[in-house]
Amino acid sequence: CSVSQVPVAEGKSVQQTVELLTRKLELLGAEKQGTFCVDCETYHTAASTISSQGQTGKLMYVMHNSEYPLSCFALFENGPCLIADANFDILMVKLKGFFQNAKANKIESRGTRYQYCDFLVKVGTVTMGPSARGISVEVEYCPCVIANDCWNLLMEFMQSFMGSHAPGVPSVFSTKHDSVYGPADTMAQYMELFNKIRKQQQVPVAGIR
């Protein structure tokens, strides 16, 4: 599975670029298979915990994916991923003395699922608050669970509708080698994508006077 960002087409809006991508998919013969949503909330170590234990502050990302409706994913950057049941959100409320929710940082990607032969494609609009911030494309080759075995096939298919914007090998693949790829690896890719989009918002956009 590959999760990547597609830049907004020149002179187009986020929504128009999403429509261009989905039109290309539909021309290939892909069929709509409902919708999807991946969301991510950021928690930071509570100030009281840092001062009392002398620890450096850490960020934890609590994520949900409509593909796995009964699960909740808790990820640390460059760290482990905990897969818990949906009640984990209630536990985080009880842990507010240790982890505090940075509510302004909530980010999500929503869009349409497409099936094309053995490929599942999800084209999403990434939003923070009320505004669209970018475009995500997730492509999964369903019959294969060993990431490196199907990368060339994935790449060829992505080029057919993403052109030069097809991504390189995801960093998560380098640690998987020949082991089984799982849902946590997809969530790690979404976490990287969301953090990249957050950072892009902090840099002034060139060309705006």
C-alpha cells in the first residue's frame, strides 16, 4: 500500500484537482466503492509531567481509519504503533493529566474509494479545520501482503493516473523488507503525510504578495 500527496494542479483548486484525478480513474474503468475517512488528533505530553519527571515532550498521534472501524491507532513519530479498540479515545480523556489534546491540530482526509481490478484506490481531500490543505492518494494492491513483492506493479498502476506525481518507495517499506505489511504501516504513512502538510502550512506560499 502506498500513501502519497498529490500537488494541486496549476490554476486549479484542491477540489478541481481531486475531480481531475477521479475522472482519470473512472476513464481507466475504476468503479466507486463508497467513501473513506482517515483522521488524526495530536496529543502532547502534559507540562506537569515534563517538569516533574524531567522528560522531554513527546507527540502522540491518535488516528482512525474507516477501513478498520473497530480499531484506533496510537503512533509516536519514529516509534511504535499501538492498535487498540475504539474505546481507546475514552482512555485518552482519562489520561489528560499526562497527554493533552492539541485540538487545533486535528487533520483528516476524506474522499471516495475506487476499485480497479485488484487495486483499491482512495483519493481524499485533506482538511484542517474548515479549509482544504491538500490531496492524498492511497493505492493498495489487495492480493499481496509482502510490500516489496508488488512495488513495481503498484508504481506502474499509479503512473497510469498520477503521471509524474507517482511517489517513490515509502520509507516504511525499507524497514519491512520481506515481512508482512499491515494496517499500522498504512497509518504510519498517513501520519507522515499529515505532518508534511501541517509543516507546509507554516511556510509562506511563494507568489502571494
